[in-house]
Amino acid sequence: MKLKKLDYELTVCKVKSVNDINYDDGFFFVGRTDEEISLVCETSKTPQNTQARDDGWSCFRIEGVLDFSLIGILSEISAVLAAEKIGIFVVSTFNTDYILVKRDNFDRAMSALKAAGYDVI
């Protein structure tokens, strides 16, 4: 399985309103529930008026479109990283999954995944 590093720093934050988000700003993911509006975005494009934020995330994507019948992909990746005591934040889309790890742990995460047989590009 191929994993591709994304070349920008990300921020995970909460915003008060979807109107606080610039939908023309590159990579972002919005999750809205009955309790909150979460935003993952490029750090340089984080809205000024966040309610809470956590900077310093790096990200890799599972390459290709994943079929919904596939089982255990995230489980296997998270197990490799958990064995290295590396926490993750995951965003899933219709096509694939994005795994965020803190920037300070990113190189170690990539090394562990390579050692486990993943093709990191």
C-alpha cells in the first residue's frame, strides 16, 4: 500500500460558524456535529477567530481510491504507530483516508511504516 506525504503543516481547530471558513483555501476538511464544527486546514490559512486550535500536524494520505469493502486498513496503520507510541488524528473521505501525526513524530512514523512494508512516497 502506498502512503504519500503532504507537503504542508496542518492545524486542527474548532470554529464557531461555517461562515468562518474560506472554502477557496486549498486543503481543508470540515466536520459538523450537533456539538461542534471542526476544521483541519493548512496552518497558514487557519481562521483568525478559532475557538480552540492545535498546530504542528503533518499528514500522509493512503494513495488510491479505497473500496468500502476493505477491512482493517486504518487498524493496521494505527497499530504500527501505536507500537511506536505515536498518536494520530484521522480524516476519512469518500475516496481515502488521511492520517495526521504531530510534526515532531512524523519522520519516526514514516520510518516505522516503511519497516512494516508500506511504500512511502
